Amino acid sequence: MRYQSVIVAVFACVLSFALPVMAPQGFVSTAQAQAIGRIIVEGNQRIEAETVLSYMQIGAGDQFDSEKIDESLKTLFQTGLFSDVRIFRRGNNLVVVVEENPMINRVNFEGNSEVKDKDLEKEVELKERTMFTRAKVQSDVQRIIAVYRRSGFYSARVEPKIIRLPQNRVDLIYEITEGAETKVKAITFVGNEAFSDSDLRSAITTTEHSWWKFMSTSDRYDPDRLNYDKELLRRYYLKNGFADFRVISADAELAPDGESFYITFTVEEGPLYKVNSVAVNKGDTNLDEEQLRKAVQLSPGEDYDATKVDKSVENITIEAGKAGYAFAKVEPDIKKDEPNRALDITYNITEGPRTYIERIDIIGNTRTLDEVIRRELRLFEGDAYNRVLVERGRRRLTSLDFFEKIDMREEPGSAPDKVVLIVEVVEKSTGSLNLTAGYSTSDGVIGGISVSERNLLGRGQNVRLDTQLSWDRQQVDFSFTEPYFLDMPLSAGVDLFATRSSDTDTTSYDSTRYGGALRTGFRLDEWQSLSFKYMLARREITIDDGADVSPAILDSEGVTWKSSVASAYVYDDLDNPSRPTKGFRGKGTLEVAGLGGDVYYASIDTSAYYFMPLLFDGVVLKLEANAGHMEPLTSDDIPIQDRFFKGSDSFRGFKRGGVGPRMDNTRGDSDGIGGQTYAIGTVETTFPLGLPEEFGLEGAVFSDFGTVFGAPEDTMAATANGLCRINPNKPAAGQKCEVHDTPELRLSVGAGVIWQSPFGPLRVDVAYPLIKADYDEEELFRFSVGTRF
């Protein structure tokens, strides 16, 4: 009987578990088929209940559905607003309990010195007054590490810390351990036979670390730079005739110490190709074949050069555009003769479909206003696309000298006959602080400071403040130029200047000059411009009582007012305004003084520069010529302040004003009195010094030659006792006052070193006069920061 009771109990227990499973489906559905009375939101503080309900996939009155409840749970988590969400049933109601993510009160970076806070703030997603989520924190950690790796710090570590504040707020702190900078220890190449490892290293931007590269970042490992280096290698080989070249791999191996990388490029050179034939197929156009052939850079028998092919395409396209074929398309057809390692190149010209500019997008200009760039393009939305005008726009933008890089490309528009012109620029610093210094045996140390901004407030305006200082001379010049006055292609500017010179040890007189000028100008075409200027200046020469000066200086004592107008014509087709390598620039200035004031004369001053590349890359020849002449408009002599004084940077090897007419004084030496005519020429060659390119060093050899002459004064006749009595209140010094004035040639030679420093081009010149007059004054050494030309 006892066993029967046990069996019954076990059977009852089994049934209690089995019956719910075996029950009919309708039984379960009946239990869950009740409608939701309402949805209750609990736990929310800042977020409204309506916001939570808007993310629910189920609502009041709907039947309880476990799948929709799960979808609601996922949706609420995906909003990033909540750190925890629970949904459960309470009677006929559905309860949603949320735990809100805290609000970020502040984001701080600690331990960073190599990367600034503002640069890190641009990278992270989490900002002040945004919701904190752990997923975004981890994402930001990876972003910060990526920034450091791009900067060469591969051992950088980032640890986020949270400080909880009242009202469910937090301070987020990224504690950064930067570690040592990861340098490139060695760069090797595998598979190169035509060029040495050193040749290929000079062709890429990444460099091996050396102690002297403390100002360079090129020795840091950067994956993006490595990809760019692969492209540079390809261009280098294509430029040198290897049409089949390819980079098989570029591997970077981190050293065990985690502080350096070893980079290996594996390349396949292929054979060297020569050009067998070159032809231009003008197609259905009536273009001048002879003119087109002149535009081709490569000739039969030369090594293949892909850069010259690209340049030929550009030149032919421009020539076609000049002839009226604005939509001409030039495609090079290159056929390989592999057994003979020769190439046949044919440039096919076809008249492409008419295309119009739908939109001009300007990107990359964080500082320069769009309108400053657009007004140089001379192209507008709706205009016919013209490659010639695009290239001219590129040249004008380059001439502004606001950008390191200018990329102009076309992208398809909304219709087949429309294109979008993309103008992408990389801005560079347009402010400069230039220093000049020199030494001469007469003046001692001389120097100057120039502060300028070529793109004031991103508006393209130019403002400059120049000072020149020495023991005996102080000069301040201020100028402001608006290149588009009243939004017209008309420049307007103002100049203010003040100069004081005191050479009491030599000439015993002081000279002061101050005044101002108004300027305006406009372009005649892409290369020519015309400008006008009105100037008013007060000048005064003061001589100490009883001073020993020459008669020319004594006659100049007193105050004069100069009122003049001038016009200048400029032709400029240089390829680069700051570092030209080819092209011509000429300027002629005509000035007439006498519209009021005390000074009456006319003068013409001209200058010309011609640049051309020589045998090797980086070698540039400069030919320079300067000349001027002035004539009085009355019987009065032209005042000394207005004559030509040449020397220093205008005639190296001589001090400022050290070349030209001089007049004896009673001290036993002479005073510079300036000339009315001058002509000076320069031949200069700049060249690489064979050092790594990142040094930014190049050398120069030069020769300056010319003359300054034509002072109106004559030698003052001696008195009866053979003396030149200049000051009647002082005894004569016992000599006559002779004028030294000769048109004979002067010649100097010299050499210099130019460093493209972070402050601008720094230059040191040593020059020695080979031919000079006895009375000329020398200056052997000159140092300057800034461009001379």
C-alpha cells in the first residue's frame, strides 16, 4: 500500500509539469491575448516620456506581443540615450524602466604635449552637452590613437576616466601617455637595378631618421604618406622611361622596442623604353599642325617621360582652346614595341561635346573667403567650360601666393552636358616677419624688420609695415592695398612713410622725409597691368653749424615739398611669384614731379627679370636688368634726395649708396651725391647643394655689373690760395672740392647660400668688387631673410 502511494505521488508530479506543455494552443493564446491598458515609463529624468513612447514598436490597445516588445527594447538601446532598459508586464499595463546615459559636462585631455587640445577636439565624437555612451568612448579612444599614429607616436596609450557629478552628469577625461616618437630607422628597396637606394629615397617623402632632422616630420612613419610614396616611385620611374614599372609591396615592420620602423619597398622595374615616333592627329579640326608639334615635349630618340606626355596633352589642349576649340579632347595613344623597347606616341584630337559649368565648388579654404577665389577664376555658373580659362584661373590663384597647392578638376554634373568644377586649395601662411642684416666698413651693422600680411582677414587685402634701422638711419613704411576696390577689378591703396638719416660722422647732416601716397591700378589682360600713384612728401636736410660738408650737400639744406604723379606698366608671366623658375617679368615706371611743390623733374625707371631652368632639376638661371634716367624740368638741379643711389642688395659688393658720384668735402673724404642715370645687370644661378631636400638649402653664384653717373654738380674751383672755402664762418681745410663722377663699368662677383627656413628664405651673400672706382665704398657681406627680387 505504501508503494502504491509513492507511485501515485510521482505520477502526479510528472503530470504537473507535462500538462502545461501538452495543453492546447488555444489555452495559451487566451491567456496572452489581453490588450495593453497603457504603457508606463519609469526612471526617466531629462528625457520626456513621450520621447520614450515614440521609439516603442507597440502601443496601448495592442495585444501583448513578445516579438514587438523585443524590437522596442532594441530600438531604445540603439538611440544611445539609455544605459539600461527593462520592459515587463504589470497587470494589464506594460512598464518601461529606463536608466538614462549621463550628460557630458566637460571633455578634457591630459598628458598630451605633441598634439594640441584643439586638434583632438576635432577628432572625438563626444562633446560637451552630449550623451555619454561607452561605445562612443571606445570609438573616440581609437580616433585619438589614430591621430597619434599619424603623428608618429605608435606607442601612445589612451585611458578614459569618468568623474560623476550631480544631476546625472559626468566629466570625461582622456588620460594620454604619448610615449616616444616612432621614427623610420631604415628604408630599403628590393628589385631596383637602374637606380640606387639613395636615388629612390630622394624621390619619396618619407626619410630615414637622423639627429639633425629635429625640425622635420618626414622621418615619422605615416601609412598615408607611405601610399603617397608608392605613387611617387611610380611617377619617378615613368619619368625616367620605365613604362612597365610597378610597386609590388610596401611593408613597414615595427622594431621590437616599439620606437622605430623598418620600411621595405619591393619593386619591379621592367625595361627602359625610348620614343620611336611622335605624331599629332588633329582629326576633323583645322588646327595648325606645325603649331601643335611645337607643343609636344617629347621627341623621337629620347627616353620615355610620362610627365612630358602629360605636359604635351596640356599644351595641345591649350593651343586648341586658343584656336576656338574650347571643348577639344586630347588623348595620347601609346603603342609598345616590347622586343625593341620602343614606344610610338600619337596625340589624338577630337572635338568633344559642348559642356557647361553647372556649379563651382571651392573646398579647403578655411581662412580665405570664397569670393577672393571666385573673382580670380573669371568663370561663372552657366558659362561654357573652357580649359584655357581654367588654366588661366589656376595661374591667377598661384600668383596670389595664398596656397601651397591648387587642384582644379571636373566632376560630372546633373546632366551629360554639365560639369561641376572643383577648386581644392591647401592654404599656407600669408603673414611674414622678414629680417635683414648686413655689415659695411662705414655703417657697421645695419638691419631691418618687415611685418606683412598678404591675405588680411581672408579678404585678399595686403598690409605691410617695414622698418630699417642702423646707427645712422631709421625708416618706417606702411602700406595697405585693396585688390578689388568697390568689388571692381580695380586695386586701391595708400602708403605712409617716414625716414630719418643722420650721418654726422661722415657728412654732418640730418635728412628727414615723411609723406604719403595714393595708388590705383588694374589689369590689361592676364599678363599686363597698369597702375597710377600720386605722392606728396616733405623733405628736409639739416646741417650742423660749422659742419664740413661738400657744396652739393650745403646747397641742399632746407625744406622742399615734392608733389608727383607716376604711372607703372608691368608684364609678368612668371610661373611662381615667390620662387620663379621660368618666365619673364618687366616693369617700367614714369614719374613727373612738379604738380605743385618745389621739385620739377621727370624720370623713367625700368627693370626686367628672366628665369629659365638649366641642365638639371633645381638649377635656375636668372638674368636681371635695371636702368633709369631723370631730367630736370627747370634750370634748377634735381635735389639729392631724388637721385639714384645704388648699392647693397641692388648692387652687391658695395654699401648702400656706395656706387656713383661723390663730392669731396673739407674733412678729407667725400659725400655721396647720387646720379641721374644708372644701368645695372645681374647674372645669377641657383642650384641644389646635394644635401637632403628637407634641409631646404641651395647655393647661388652671381655677378652684378653696371654704373651710376650723371651728377649735375661740377668740381668747385679753388680759391686764390688753392683752397675750397665752403663755410665762410670756418677756416678752410686746405683742399678743393672735386666731383668724382664716371660712367665706367663696375663689376662684382659673389656666392651665397639660401635656406628656405620657417621664417622665409634666409640668404647669406659674400660679394667682392673686381672693378670699381677709387671712391666707391664696399660691402663684402650681407645677410637677409626674405626674397630678393
